[in-house]
Amino acid sequence: MTGRRTAASRARRYEDFDQVQVFDALGSETSSFSVGDAMEHLLVDEAGRLWVGHFDENPAGIRRWSATGLPTWTSDDANIPGLLDCYALNVTGAAAWACPYTDFPLVGIRPDRTDRPVRVWENRVRGARAVAVHGGRVAFYGGYGEEQDRLVHGELTETSVEQTDVGLLTLTEGSFAGRRRVVGRGSRIYVQAEPSTAWGVFDLSS
């Protein structure tokens, strides 16, 4: 990685400033721009493009931006069912994977492909906050209420995710995460529990 990016999730709190700032390896700002309000996820792909998933106060859904702030893909015409809130977003290589509210399908997004740039798999797992994908396998982490520590394994068929196992994800010492941050990257789900000093990693490929 040659630099870093920072962003504010709510645009209206920073009306006089650009929301996203891009820095080079020496810490100098190279560009800044706004990507809209209600940003839930911001991840960078291998080409340096920014993927943004919005929560329900912004109907933009999922968008991809260049490192200089040009929009390069939007979910507006992608026919993703029930996309009101991007609950989970995973970016790996040049692709993105999402699990959006309200229908919670698994969505694979490869905008640079001419053949099926967006694929949608029906999914019965509700409320997952992170997703990991490896080959034809997938894992969903999180859920509503007592299912916040749930880890669901599944396999991809042509049209749906078929569940193969359900368990609970715990920290190294065996406790549950409680309040946490989660990030999906390829086959991995990163979990940072309070006091937010370290990350734990679940790897679907291991």
C-alpha cells in the first residue's frame, strides 16, 4: 500500500471540508473529495479505487470512486434486491462482495467484467455485519440480538447460498467480542473488540 485514506462518515457535519482525504507514503495530502452522506463502509481495492457502502439515510447504496474522486461505478442500475442499507461489504482484488438490507442477498460485484458484472445469490442469513468469501464458500458474521456473535458457513450454488454450519465466533481467550468493529477482506473477517487495541482474525481459507 503506497498511502492512506481517511474519511468522515457524515458529510453534513463537515460541510466546509472534503469528506475523504488521500495521503501519499510521506504523509502529504494528494487529493480530497466528498462521497456523500451516511457512509457505513469505505474500503480500497488493489487498484487504489474506493468502495463506499452507505447506510439507509443515503439511497446511493454502493458506489466505487477513483482515488481522485471520480465515480466509476454505482449500484443504481444493478438491480440489487432490497438495497436500502449496505450492512456488510468486502473488497478483495478488483471485486466487491456485499450483503445489503432488507433482503440480505449475497452480491458479487465486478464492474470491469463485460459478462455478468453483478451476481446475486439468495441468502437466508439475516443481519450479518461482515462477510468472507473463498472460492465457492462464504461465511457471514453477526446478526440481530442474541445472534450478534453468530458465524454461518455456506456454499454457493448457481442461485443461492446453502448453509452448511452455524456456530459462534469467540476471541482468542474464548470470550465473545461484545461491542466491536468488523471488516471483511477476501477470505478474512477482522474483529476489533473494545478497548480497540488489537484485531482478531477469522480466515475462511484456513
